[in-house]
Amino acid sequence: MDLKERLKDKINSYGLPVKCLPGYLDGKHDPELRLQMLPGSTVIDMDYGGNKTEQYLMECVMRGEDEGMINTTLWAIADKLGDTDFSVASADNSFVYNELTIASMPHPIMADTTGAVTYAMDFKITVDTFSK
């Protein structure tokens, strides 16, 4: 399923000051914006044919020294993803988008002694997947 890649591409289409990458923060970039799946994703419904409605917990996490830019960037992402017109399409027909709910607005989760801060913004996305 290409859900994570399509979400990353969608976020990168918003003209943000930093490119979104998949995976975890590695500290090699400043600022650094990542999209990652969180534990707790679940199957909401499944029919006898194996088709499923699934909900994925995801997070945009951003780290850097410019706290204002980080806050502004994550709020811009939250505004776009939380818009009622938001939609994302699979490139390989592996899912059909249902809905997206912002679970937590951008908030600081860590500051270190080098002056870098880390913010996170969590969301739930629900998609239909189909048995092949």
C-alpha cells in the first residue's frame, strides 16, 4: 500500500520551507520534517471477501533551531490535512481515502541543550483496502 508515500507527496505539494521525508528523525538536517506511522493502527471493519476499512495513526514531526518556522510549518500542514476538502489518491489502487482527523495540533515534545526543538502533530487517516 502506498498511503505513506502519497501523504508525503501531498505534504510536499504545499510549498513548505522544508521537504517532508518518510521515517524517523535522524538529526542530519536542520530543519527536518518527517512523516511516520505510529503504533495503534487498526482494522475498523472487514467483509467476507477480505476488503477492509483501516485506520492508521500517523505523525508529522519536525526538529530544528527555528521554533517559529517549525510551529508555522506544522500548523500549515494541520490546516491543509484537516480541511474538509482534503483527499489523497493511491497511485497503485491499493487504497481509497475515507477521512482524516487531526488527533493533536502541533505541540512541542522536546528541546535539547543545542537549542533545537521538536514539535509533533498527530492525525488519524481512514482508508478502504481491497483483497486481491
